[in-house]
Amino acid sequence: MAWLILVLSGILEAVWATALGRSDGFTKLVPTAVFGVAVVLSMVGLAYAMRTLPTGTAYAVWVGIGASLTVAYAMVTGGEPVSVLRLLFLAMIIGGVVGLKAVH
């Protein structure tokens, strides 16, 4: 169960990071509200997962999922450029997350 919660928390990290970027310095209500809810839920989920998973592994997986999804979303929506090297490095982050799960 901790791994499932950790993955969901990583997804919420991507949500709050994206909402933070769209909040325009917390001046836009809806993205700011989305940020607030997502960051709290993401942290609660991370804290729950850390009750049974090692801190370093849980944090690395959480950040890896959040960062990967944030970059992927930005590339899909045109906010960031797509290149072979960017995709390669993104795949390396995802591979690291999978690897940490595999050796746990």
C-alpha cells in the first residue's frame, strides 16, 4: 500500500508544481487553490509512505515521479521543447525510479 500511496503522491507533486507555475505568484485563484490542495495531499502521502519505506528511497521516487510527469506534461502542452536528449534524460529518471522499486 505504501508504494501505491507514494506513486499517487508523486503524481500530485506534478499537479502542484504545474499549478504553482500557473498561479502567477499566487495571484490567480484557481491554480493557487489547486496548488494548496495538491501540495498538502502530496506531502501527507509522502509522509505516510515514509512510515514503511526508507526515507531516501521514498523521497527519490516521489521527486522522480513528480519531476518526470511535470516535464512530460510541459512538453506535451508545448511549454517546453521536445528533443531526443530531453527524452533520453527523462527516461533515465524513470529508469532510476523503477530501479529503486526493483531493489527495495
